[in-house]
Amino acid sequence: MRGMEQNLRTPGPTPIPDAVRDAQAQQMIDHRGTEFAELLRETSAGLAELIGTQHEVMLLTGSGTGALEAAVVNTLSPGDRVLVVTIGSFGDRFAQIATAFGASVERFEVEWGQAADPAALREHLASTEPYGAVLVTHNETSTGVANPLRELAEVVRAAPGDPLLIVDGISGLGAMPFEMDAWGVDLVVSASQKAWMASPGIAIAAIGERARAAGETARMPRYYWDFAEARSWAGKGQTPWTPAIAVLYGLRVGVGRLREEGRERTWARHAAIASAVVAGIEALSLRPVAPPAHRSGTVTAAWLPDGFEWGAFNARMRERGLVIAGGQGKWSGKILRFGHMGDVGIDEMSDAVRLMGESLAEFGMPADGSSAADAVRRAFESTAASVR
Ligand SMILES: Cc1ncc(COP(=O)(O)O)c(C=O)c1O
């Protein structure tokens, strides 16, 4: 990749392919013209295919959090009973947004580092008054844990009161198996800087029929994020407000590349890389946070050794050109997080693990960067057959 000054392994933004960078550097166009209409149409249609939906996909200018807010305010009314399934800091954020707009929020809280258990959720839903909506994070970026979304969706679909299922798919969509229509997801959001391989700036919302219908009676206040307004302009191939045109240029290329690769192959590539990263982390004598059955395909979190000084370690890795993320909220200083989504291959990952190992060794840890990098490659090779 051109101009890779650093190995950027945060869980978003992610390094973007040269073709995306070139696309994003193009001259501006009129966002009320035919060229833009085609850009919007092609990108939304490609995303719909990748997300597994026949329904509308809206492209809104903003970050993922904006899309979470849009999902809430376009489907709910103040006072609505809402259940937020939270397994980490992004689930907590979803709850905070719904609370800020006046929903009556209950939390189905799961210990950080674990996934939500479908049977426990079923039991909870059967034991209380019906909810208007259930909000779930697909891939909890703060802990590196993937929820069993297909099973959770099945439980929500069968719940009393037929609540809407609204999903934060921000850091999993595109990279991990996801079938919006087949699983019965009513609304899912994502953002351009994740597996889609573009810069930050475009929020993605796929809106099913039931979510769209809920919008007709939803009374939460909204203006910038009003889906009905966006829908009325989308019909003309436009957005209501001036869009992040450059990011859309990039997103079109990122989406095109994923379509060319094919969903199953993209998912298999991410799964193979994720297990290779876990092998590398374990070879460095670090312990992954997520239980094996619920490991994320896009971000791996590992415990820092007891008493280890994250700040100094992180600074040393950055001097070596490796940029990873630390823990969030109550896990700040306790874990490290390693992103592997989008334009990611095994070379960058084994290199990153080597650099991490060399830095760990400098801090007196029993880690050998080179042999851990070999472990990454070996683990990848053993699963790569399914990727080719
Ligand atoms: C699962 C999840 N939800 C929400 C967000 C927030 O997205 P943004 O930072 O684009 O607002 C992120 C970003 O990392 C995320 O991973």
C-alpha cells in the first residue's frame, strides 16, 4: 500500500486501499446533478446486496454514532419501552442515546467480555411487559466480542409484542456473516470507516419495512437525521443536506471491491485473519478476552499482564510504527485492541504481531516477536484453504 507510514491497526478508521484514496481525491461534483445521483444509487445498491436486504439503504453524512441516533429517533417515541442488550461500551452508548431522547430504557446487561445468551434473553422477554424495540450490538468493538446475532434475532422475532429489532452493525457489517432480511433485522447501521474501506464520514442505515412503518408514528424529535426527509430526496438521487462527496467516492470503490470478492469469501478471509491474530497473541503469552465461540472477526482484544503500564507500552509500539487501541471506559489500561477489518491481509497482521512482541520484550515480557509472527502465518495457512 502506498505511503504506509504506520501499521494502523485500530478498529476503525482502517487503512484504505490506494484505489479508494485515489477515488477520494477526485474533483467535487454537484450533489444535485446526475453524476451524484448515480454515485448514490450504485453505492446504496451495492451495500444492500452485501448486507443481505431488498430494502432501502440510506447514506447519511456523519459518523456511526449519528446513525445510531438516526435509528432511534426515526422509529421510537418518548416513553416507549425499549430493551438495550449491552455487552460493552457501544451497547451502553446505544442505551444512552435512547435515554437522551426520552425512551423508557431497560438494559439487558451482560458482563463485559461475554456475549449475550439467546436463552437468557428469551427468558427475560417472556417474563416482562412487551417492549417496542430491542437494540443490540452485533460486534462489540470495546471488548472484541461478537454477539450470536442470528440466534438473538430469532428470539426477538418470537418475543411478545413483536418488538422492532434495531442493530448496531457498525464494526461487523461487511466483514462478518450478516443477513438482514433472512434474520429478520428491522434496521441496521454501519459507517464508512469500518470494513467498507473508506474514510470516516458516511453513516449507513438499512431500513426494513417494519422500521419504515414505525417511522410514520415515531414522535422523537429529529431534523438532520429525519429518514422521511432523506427518503423524499433519495427518490431524486439526492440527499437533503450537502453530503461528504469525497467519502462517497471512496465508499463506492470499497463496496465494489467487496462485491467482487464476494460476501462468503470476505467473511472467510476475516475469520481466517482473526484466528491467525489470536494465535499470534497467544504466542506472545497474552490472553484473548473473548471466549472462543464469540470472538469477533474484526477486532481482537487481549488482557494486558497485571500491573503492565499501557501508556509507555503503547508509546513504544507507536515509535515502531504500530498503532493499536487500548481499552475503553472501565477497561482503560486493562486491555489492548487490535483491528483487522476491511483491506487487511496476513502480511500486515504478522508484522503487527512481530512489532507488538518486540515491544513487549523490551518491557521484560517473555515474548518473541518473530516466532509469534510465524505463528500468525501458520494459523492463517491452516485455514486459508477456505479463503482461496
Ligand atoms: C460497535 C460500534 N458502535 C458505534 C461506534 C461509533 O461509531 P463512530 O465512532 O463512527 O461514531 C463504533 C465505533 O468504533 C463501533 O465500533
